[in-house]
Amino acid sequence: MGLGYDWIKIGHLFSVIAWMAGIFYLPRLFVYHADSEIGSVQSETFKVMERRLFKGIMRPAMYGTWGFGLWLGVKGGWFSTSSWLWLKLLLVLGLTVYHYQLDTWRKAFERDANHHAARFFRMMNELPTLILFAVLVLVVLKPF
């Protein structure tokens, strides 16, 4: 498929790795933030960390994941020949919904209005792991 296709794939993989790192790390920050006292130096530090992670890394990485991924699909002719790709896109859409839910929770912390316990965020941190595993199975095995 050529060198151009390989560079698009590198862009896609780089974006996916950065996005998933943020998707795994942000809820972990929420776990610790939920246990910190409102107005404390620690709580204010978490707010800065969460905002920078979301806006500076996760959001651009999500856009890159979608952009490079769709470009790969078109350039490689995957949309018309690969049923597995449609399920992958559905799962990535689920990750995108999760991404925006993380932003909703982040904004609640920013307003000192979080109502979830640390345990809730620990459990929510497991969801993207399951989705990532399913996406990898689809991409590597291409079962249908």
C-alpha cells in the first residue's frame, strides 16, 4: 500500500497510544482527587493536572485517532471489504462517549461538585481496558 499508508498508520498508532494513556490515567487521577479535601493544595493541583491531560493530550490524540483511522480506512479500501472494521468503529465510538464522560466528571471536579467516591472511578477505569482488548482482537485477528 506504499510509504504514505505506513506514515498514516504510524500517525494512527501514535494517536491511539497517547489517547489510551490518557483514558487510563485520568480516572486514576480522579480516584486520588475524590479523596482530597475540597480547596486543598492537593485538590487544586489535581484540577490543573486533569485539565492539562484532557485538553493538551487526550483531546488532540482522540482527534488524531479518528482522523488517521478514517484516512487509513479510505486509503486502504477497508470500508467495503471488512466487516470487522464496522464493529471496531462502534467500539471506538464507545470510547469516544467515555472520553466525553470523563470530561463531564473533570468539569465537576473543577467546580468542586464531584459526587462520586474513589471506588466509582476505580471501577470506571476498567471499562476502557475491555474495549481496548476487543478492538485489538478485531484488528489483529480480523475474525469476519
